[in-house]
Amino acid sequence: MAIYTRGMGKVLQVRDVSDETYAALSRQAADRGQSLSQYLRRELDDLARIGDALAHNERVIRDLRSKIQADVTREEIVAALHEGRRERS
């Protein structure tokens, strides 16, 4: 039995999903030729990757800010990007 369970993924149960949400997800799965389980597994994999990427980006930004030791606004960054593009044109 141990050999069989080693390759099995985890079981995830979501409760209290509205009828509308269930219908929409089932429709989206069918549109892709997938079962609902296949569709949701892929969506959850994508969601996990996005979450990991966001966490990584936050760490990179935090590390860079600590190294730079300066507060730069979004507007200043955008202005610098536009200036660099004008210089290359």
C-alpha cells in the first residue's frame, strides 16, 4: 500500500461553493476539454506559482530598497523610464 500512496497527490476539499461559481468553473473546464478536477488542479498550480513569484518580487524589492537606502516614488521611476526612452530615440 505504501507504494501506491507515495505517488498520490493531496486531497483538497472546498466547501460552500455557490451554484453559480460551480457552474462557471464546470463550464470553463468543459470549454478546455478537461474534467473539473483537471481544470482546478491546473488553476491551483498557476495560483501557487503566482504567489511564489509575488513573494520573491517583494523580497527583491525590499532587499534593493535596503541597499539603496532611498525612497523613490512610482512617479519618479516612471519619469526616469520615459527620460531613458527619449534619450535612446
